[in-house]
Amino acid sequence: MKIRNFLTLAFLCIFSINLLGQNENFFFIQMTDPQFGMFEDNEGFEKETELYEKAVAQINRLKPDFVVITGDFVHDPDDENQISEFKRITGKIASGIPIYMIPGNHDVGLVPTNESLKKYKDNYGSDRFAFNHKGSRFIGFNTSLIKAEIPKLEPKQYKWLEKTLKKGGKANQVILFGHYPFFIESYEEPEKYSNIKSEYREKYFSLFKEYKVDAIFSGHLHNNRLTEYEGIQLVITSAVGKQLGNSPSGFRIVRIHNDRIEHDYFGLEQVPEKVVYD
């Protein structure tokens, strides 16, 4: 009897520890579009170096659980100096902070090819990722394959995404990352340079609704936009590099609670001393 009670108590303690671990508040940082070479149209990248160094210093000070970089690392994917500088500064992120990256159109081309995808993977690793962290599910994928409607590769990635979402189980939050936003102002808006064709929106949002995706974080616009569709947040984050709107260069701090996602964009000179959970 005493043994049974002890085992029951031990089980309850382990269960409670696991539950507390899953419910623990945490934060990560999304950066996007450092785009080395954009300021000077591929003639140099001094300004990008300055801004990205500041961003990395702030990341190391804040110590997020992880960092996600959503594409356009460089302006010219064939410029080895741009690639080396991006990799050099990214390498300064503290070793205890995991980094996850997905490509933008400037990393793999407006129409990705087998050659450009291979070069990307040789330089940066896989063009997609998936992991669980403290009870939430995080997935990044290559939206350039969708935007360019690449035969074989887009359907193959879609099947991977479907399978990966299915594996997520009963996550507290399901959060996705892509470079291109699926839309900017409205789900019904026509296709343009910075969004994805409506038929692909229908295809993917059917999947996202089925697997209860909570939010999709993207970049590409070099400006901030927030919208939603049927309960799914669409968060477009402005560039850590050159701006095309009124936002300062910066990054987004995303706070994860058991029951909600909160996030704010900060210019590099306005990053808080510490992350506060409301």
C-alpha cells in the first residue's frame, strides 16, 4: 500500500513538473531581411554590418530561448563577401541561443532552381525546420517555392508541411515562419510582388485551419503589418536592414504564454532592458 502511494505521488510530481515546463512563459526573437548590400546596391555593406552587429549585441544581452531569421540574408546571392559577412556576424550570437533560418527570394532567387537551392543549403543548411519547445510547435518553410509555383518542389514541401503539422499533436501554440507573407492587408487581395497567389492561400490556409495554426510570421515587406484570417495571426516584421517604410531597423520580440501569443517590434535603439510578461 505504501509502495503504491509512493509511486502515485512520484507520478504526480513528474507530471506536474512536465506540465509546469510546458506552461512556462518564454520569448524568442524574429529577425528578417538583414539583406547585406541593399543600402549601396551591392557596392558595399557597411550600413548592414553596423545594424546587424547592433541586433546581435541586443540578442546576446536579452538571451531569448531562440532566434528565427526569416530570409533575405543578402542582396546578391552570388556575392561571397555579402554571404561571409552575414555568416560572420550571425556566428557572434551566443552559442547557447539556437538559430533557425529560412530563405528569402534574395537567397534562392525569384524562381529558385536546383542550383540556387543547393547553394543555399551549402551555405546555411536546410531551407525548412520544425521543432517543439516548452509545449509549442514551431515550423519554418520555403515560401519562395510557393510564390514561384515550382513544379515538384512545392507539392513535395506541402506534403512535408502537412506531415509535420500532423506530428505536432496537442501543442499549446502552433507557429509558422515564411519569408513571403501570404497576404498583406486582406485575404481577398489580388496577387502582387509581395504576397502569394490566392489559389495557394486557399490551399495552405485550409491546411492551417485544420491543424489549428495560431500565427504566421514573415518578412519581405521591409515594413510592419499585422492582420488576421479566421483566428490566425499574420505578422509581417520589418527589416533589421534597410527600411521601405516608416519603421526603424529592428526586430520582433515574441512572448509565448500557455494561452496566447504577444509580440512587439522594436527599433534597435528602443529595445527594452528586459522582456516583461503581462
